[in-house]
Amino acid sequence: MYELAKRYNPSGYLQQLRLRLPWFVSLSAADAFPRLELKNRISRKSTAVFGPFSSRDLAQRYEQEVLGLFQLRRCTEVLEPHPTHPGCIYGEMNQCLRPCQCAVTSEEYHGESGRVLDFLATNGQSSATSLSVARQKASSEMDFELAAQIHKRLERVNAAAASRDRAITSIDEFNGVALTPACGYRQFRLWPVIAGYWQDPVPVDLSGEESRAMSLDRELRELLETSLRSVQSEGRRVEHLALFSRWYYSSWRDGQWFPFRALDHLNYRKLVRELSKMATAM
């Protein structure tokens, strides 16, 4: 429907399909003093963009959770640092490094933004791991006050991570396979997504399973490897991710999503198990 509407109604296909663009949390790496921002438009040159979130409210909630853990600036102005800059309330509350007032060097500020980027890339796993080690060390040294402080920060890190759906990741690494039923009996489709772009669907036919020449695991591997030898990256990625959001976040979702970093890391065992389960239910 998307491809047909785009071809025959190029000026109004989004309205025709009622396709809402999803929201993203981005670290403005091109800025001299990076900050987090919300957007529902992305360009091919965009980097450090994480999503898709199902709504602006959820994206903003995650953004605020992350900002509460670090000291990035929250102002939107183009900074011209000067010791006489009036600053803002966040600097007074020690929730910003105050680059506007030259309180830190550019290198120190970029170190903080690098930690934020690492948090976004791992959804807090890197921070949680280091905090857990520090808490254990403090406890073993009988410094229970420090251990309690670290524990509180760890709870905040876990709360921020919990506010983000497991499907959300960097759009440059947004890879996965959607498994859905097809029209025929015991027939299915695998819909690969690579770097946020939908690829051609891969048909899977289990109607003649009795005469299968190879294991289902091996067959799926070969089908996907063959299909993804030539990866497509045409079209507007934000619209491809909007299609994903409509399907993934819907109450009527008729399939499962299997993310992966690289195709070799796809959990084929889980995919086969889900495929067999869906076939048995037919």
C-alpha cells in the first residue's frame, strides 16, 4: 500500500495512509557543544539518532531521564562561551557543565557528551556495569555510604533504560527481521530491515514440511543470506521506520520482531521456534 500510494499520489500519500512519522532522540554531534534533541525528521547525514519511539511523549521522557544522569546543556542557543555569560538555572543546580560560562574546556564537555553517546548506544548497560563494579568495591571496603550513593545512581540508570523499548537503537544499526503470516496455508514472510530500510520480503513455505530437504534453521539462513547479498537503501528512511512503528507498536501486530547487529548474530533458534509455533496454530 505504501509503495502504490507513493507512486500514484506522490503529494499526499502520507495523509492518504495516515502515516505518522515516529520520534527520535538525537545527540547533535555536529554542534560545537552537543546537546540532546527530539526530532521526527532525519537526513542521510544524520548521526547519533536513536529510535523510533512510538510517540513524542515517550521520546521526551527518555530524553529527560538521560539528561538527569549527565550534565549536558539543555539550552538551544548557539553558544558563544564567555565568562560573563548569565548562564541558566541548570548550571546553578549543578545539572550542566556550564560551557557557556567557560566553566569547562571544550575537551571536557566532549568527554561528557561521549559518555552520553555511549549510554544511548548501549541503553545504559555500560554505565550499569561500571556502577555495579564500583558498588561492589565500595561494599567490600566497608564504605557503605558511598555504596548507597552508587546504588541510587544505578537505580536511576536502570529506570532510564526501562523507559526505552528494546527495539529502539541507533538508526544506522537498526537491523532485524519481522516474521508475519502470508495468505496461504502454513506460508509466511520474512521482512528484513537493514539500517532502517525495509528490504524485499522473503517467502517461507511450510506447507510441504514432510519433504523438506534441509533443516528449517539452515533453510532460513540460506534464504536470508541470499536475499541480503544486495542491500537496498532507497527512499526516505524516516518513512520506512514509520511503517515499522505502525506495525510494531500496534495492538493488532500479527508477527514478531527479531533484531540483530549483524546477520550472523540473528537468533535463528528463536526464529525457528516462533515460526513452528505459528505454523502449528494454523
